[in-house]
Amino acid sequence: MDSNDTFRQRWIAKIVPVVQELGFHLSPDLVRYDEESGEWVYAPPDWAEVKNIINDGGPHYKDWVESIQQSLTRNERYRQGSAGGLT
């Protein structure tokens, strides 16, 4: 069975060309192919930031919650009507 690093190397080898073909520039500080080793060198994830996003919902979480709350308020009468509460 292959290691996680082997799977990661395969995934990076497939995804980097796709991302570049879509017109995105990937900084060599983020990911680059090392000709000598024949492997991709990549920046490790910022696990504290990942944990923060998981726990706090990400950078736009508050905007998303506000949008949902506004939608619920705007559509309250329709929900009540469909539940038989509109008079």
C-alpha cells in the first residue's frame, strides 16, 4: 500500500497542471517541482488556520449567516402561509 506522501505527490502532479492551465499562477514558495529529487516540494498547510476555519466557519462565515438571517426574515410570511399560519 502506498504512503500518504506518495498519494500526495500523485495528486499534486495531477492538480498543478490543471490549476496552471486555468490561468492561475502558483508561487514557487507554495509548490514547485524539484528536478533533482523528482518530487514536488510544497508549503505545509497552516494547521492553526485550518482549525480556525473549521471551528469558526471561515473568513465569510459571518456574512453567510447574516445573509441567511435576512432571507429568513424576508420570507417569514411565506413560511407561515405554507404552514397555515397566514390570515
